[in-house]
Amino acid sequence: MAMPIAVLVSGGGSNLQSIIDRIEAGMLDAEIKVVVSNREDAYGLTRARNHRIPTRVLLHTEFPSREAFDEELVRAIRESGVHESGAVVMAGFMRIVTPVFLEPFRGRVVNIHPALLPSFPGVRGQADAADYGVKISGCTVHFVDEQMDHGPVIIQAAVPCQPGEGGDALGARILKLEHRVLPQALQWLAEGRLEQRGRFVHLKPASRNLAMQPSAGVDTDTQALVWPPLEDGF
Ligand code: GRF
């Protein structure tokens, strides 16, 4: 059975689109039951509607506390048919979540961050990395815990930074990789291959015969090092 997922967005939703595309291509064994946004103008909602995916808007400004908002978020996700065996994906969801949200879905909430954590957490990950002058940056998919951009790491992709490159250009290159590592991480979750041991996420071998991409881990187009390596289709 396809893994039921809820996707949370606040903006453009290109990561949501990457999930939709991989599902429609038959590479990701998941079904998006609902897309929830805390902003009614989020383009991610339009992307969902274009694919006839149910949407919900929950305006955080209308709730008296983070906990009250999270309670409603949990209700919306459960009503859509996503329960403990499903997953919740924070795909550009610009909210700090509380235990009220995390407890019901513990170990099943995944976030994508546009930097190599633990460096450059927060909303300006790409720009902060570029401004700092790092030589390598990238993106991280991780399980979500109570602290922002902090939970156990599932997969990371590292890219060389180009001289003089600003946050926007670096962010655009990183975003292309986000669109590959996030669906891959979700497919591992759907296959039951991710085992959490404290901070460590162990990737179990595939039960079927799966080819790793050639040049294991190093993507020749983008010069990115991706680890664990992407598998066929991602
Ligand atoms: C991505 O860079 C993601 O890593 C960050 O917010 C951005 C969202 O982009 N958390 P999009 O809405 O998926 O296009």
C-alpha cells in the first residue's frame, strides 16, 4: 500500500512538486492525502489543486498560541487519512512546531533544509552559507524533533560553492538537489528502510535488487556528493 503523506508548505512548493512528480512517475510509493499551508497565497496550494490533491489552509495568525495551531494541524492531517504509519513532510513550511504536533507523528515527520546541518540552520540557510564564504554547502533531509533544523539526518547532498556566488545562485543549485534527495528519503521511509538509533539513521539494504546510480554518491552533472547515494529513479 502506498504510504499516506501530508505535505506542509508555506511558499512556492517546488519540493512538493518534486514529490508529486516522483509519485506520478511511479518511483515514490506514496499518496499525498492533503497539502496544508499556513499561508493562503502559497503557490504550493495551486500546485496541489492542479493535481487534484485536497488542500487545507490554516492561518497561524488566527490561533492564540503555537500549541493551538498545532492541535488544529494534527486534526487536519488525521482527518485526511494520515495516521501513525504515514508521514508528514515539511517542504518549505516556515513554522516552528511544538510537541503537540510532533507527539502523534513521532519519527514520521521529515524536513528539508537548504544547508549542511548543523551549519546554517534557520530561514536563510543558503544566504548565510554564501555570506560566510564557505566552499561547500548543500542540503539536508532530517527527521524533525523539538529543536529547529536539528533532528536525526537521513541524507545530505554537498555542492561546491562558486567564487562570488551569492545566496540566490547557490540556493538555486541546492534546490535542484533538494528535489532529488527529498523524494528519495521518502521512498526509503515508505519501504521501511530507515531505522532511527538516537541521533543516527541507519539505511537498511533494499529487499529488491536496486541499482545505485553510477559513480556512487557523486553526481557528475552537479558535482554533488550525495550520501547515502541516490538510487535509481532519483
Ligand atoms: C527550500 O529551499 C527548502 O529547503 C526550504 O524552503 C525552500 C522551499 O522551497 N525549507 P519550495 O517552497 O519547496 O519551492
